[in-house]
Amino acid sequence: MANYDNLVICEHCDCVYDKVTLVNYQTSYCSRCDGVLQRFNGLSVEQRLALTFTAAVLWIFANFYPVMSINLQGLKSSATLWDSVLALSVGPITFIALVAAIAIIIAPVFQLLLLMWVLSFALANRRSPAFKSCMRWLETLRPWSMLEVCLLGAMVAVFKLAGLLDVLPGIGLFALAVLSLMMIRLAGRDIRDLWGIL
């Protein structure tokens, strides 16, 4: 049976290449369409798993601690990500609340759970049960996870309201910022190299 583990296919033009070993900061490109084929990922399985658990803790902080607190003439109010989804669910835009919940809460937590599942088995040099399905779900969830968009919206709100009210960024906002960066690093396109490791 033929072994294709040493091949990489360009996702843009389907051109096939032999995999190359990359070193720090190296990236391989398709000679036909100039699309990115491989990027160097300097993280070991242990480091990825540790960062995934850290991201899970940050997800808890980002979802259950206030993103911002507003103070107006002695009246204080704070909001979490869940509060924003619940606020959107009131009225005629309930569908937007569902999309927001999927993009900023549900998709990221499923990505983290799938990564923990796959990486915990990879730590023992084994493929997890349902490895193929997990990897396909990780690819499917990647465009749906929009933490960085939520972070940008929250930061715009903080700056806009700062001129009118006393606004304090909360623990949730800082956790969301770090979590956004970690999710880009952990669940980006580089996750595909797990196919070759296991």
C-alpha cells in the first residue's frame, strides 16, 4: 500500500509536493499559486497540550468574569460575554444571538475540548479514538471561532463609551485578548501537522 505521509497538497490549487523539514521562522510556498504549504511550528505535543489547558482556563475567565464595568453617577453595571448574548436574544434579532453564541462561546470551547482529546492521546504517541472526525471538526470549527472579532468589538465599545461614561476594562477582556492570541496559535492551520506526527 502506498504511503503518502511525506506529501503535502496546496489547498488553493491542489498541486502536490514533498514535505520538507523547516527550521525556525521558515515557511514553504506553492510554486504555482504562491499559497502557504507549511509553516514551522516549534511547539512539541507537551507544549501544545499545556497551552490548550491554559486556554481552557482563560476561556472560563473570559466567559464568567466581566468584560467591562460601567459607572454613571453612582450606578454600576458590568457585562460578561454571556450577558451580551442574552441581551441580543431579547427582541427580533434572536438569530444574531445564536450566531454570536456559536462564534464567541461554543465554537472555541469545542475546539479546546477536541484539542485536549487529540493531544492527550498524542502525548502517548497514539491516535485518539475518532481521530479523523476530531481533526475534521477542528477544521470545520476554525472559521466559526471569532474571538478576535469579539475582542475588537469589545475594545471599540470601551473606547467609544470612555468619552461618555466611566468605563473600566474587566478581567474578562484581558482574558479574551490572551485567549484570542492563543486560539490563533493553537487551532490555526498549523494543527494539520498532527496528521503527520501521529
